[in-house]
Amino acid sequence: MSALPASNRDPLFERILERSARALGGAALHPLEIIAEVERACLDSVHDEAMPNQITVGFHAKDFASFRAALSDLRWEIDRTLERIEKQYGYTRIGDRSVFFETAESAALGTVQVTARFADTNNRPKAAPKGATQTVQRQTATIVLADGRTVPLTHTPFSIGRAPGNDIVLVSLAVSRRHAQIIETPEGLVLEDLGSTNGLSVDGVRRARILLLEGTHVQVGDIQLWLEPSA
């Protein structure tokens, strides 16, 4: 299936594309190339007439630096394009869409690596039965904050954010109301971004999902934390 033709884009969309391209100057990538890769990844991942709802775009470090100032426009362009595809082909979507940008060690300069997945649905789009609740897994670990506080990780999913009601509340304007959550996966405990403004990062590199190996220090907004096994 081909990328959305230019005739289907409105003038505002075209102006934002051009503004992004001009801002990037001599960058090796054009926004249209990235959008085309996102379209391809999402269309390849369609299942049961449903579109994936979590898209991660991985850049070479130099390309990421070039695009940093244009990421807000690029996210808008991607979201608008995917909405048009859903409408054009009658696809549905499970949950809100999230678009993440990060550096990827395996991404070559001038290219992007795009993954599209169904977040929190075991990679399959299926509606939960009415009144169903999320399965809670028991855990025995400790979350350590840079200020010395410790919080027991007793279960997953385990929510992190600024709003009351999260399993751990981080009082900082750099932390979103529902910022991230810790989930259990076959690989181990993973901290995943929930579409926050300031994201998650390790060693200054923004990530959509982070495997919480012992000693891995994660920046949640402007607050650093890590996981330690309980004694």
C-alpha cells in the first residue's frame, strides 16, 4: 500500500512540512521520508482491521540532534497522516495513539527505524470484556529515588506520575500526570512511557521502553530512579 498522496494533504499540513524541512537545513532526512516509513510500519502491522497505537521512531544520534527542534511538528504530521489512513481504509484503533522519538544505535545515518505495536494488548487488538480489570502480578523489588527515598515495588502494572492515584507520585512539573508504568514482560520488568511530555531517558538518550536491569538509572522527567532487588 503506497504512502498517502500529496493531493490528500491539506494546505496547513503542507506548510508545516515545508517549515520543518527549512528548519532542518542540511539534515540527511526529509520529514516525508520519515512519515512514509511510519505509514509502512503501521500498515504492515494492521491486524483485524485495527491500526497499532504505539509508534516509535529511532534515529541515528546525528539525525536525532538535527530533528530535535522539529519533533513537535513531526509528531503532529505523523498523527494527522495516520488519522487520514484510518479514515480512508476504515481501520479502527485500540486506545490512544502515542508517537515516540529516540536514538537507536542500529539506525544508519539518513535512515529511521520504526516500530508499530499494540500497546498493552499483547500485540493483538482485542477489546477487553466489559468491567474487566488488568491482571496484577506480584513483585518483590525496590524503587530507589536519587533523593534517597525508597518505594517498594509490590506489583505490576505499577504507575508513576505527578497526579494523586499513581502507585508512586513524583512532585515535579517535569513529570506528567500519568508519566510511565512498570510492567512485567518475558524479558523482565520494563518501564514504558505513557505518552508523557518529557519522556524517559537513560544516559541522556530518550527511550519509549526501558528494561529495568539492576543498576540502570532512569530519568523520569527530571527525577532519577532505579530498581534494586528487595533484601
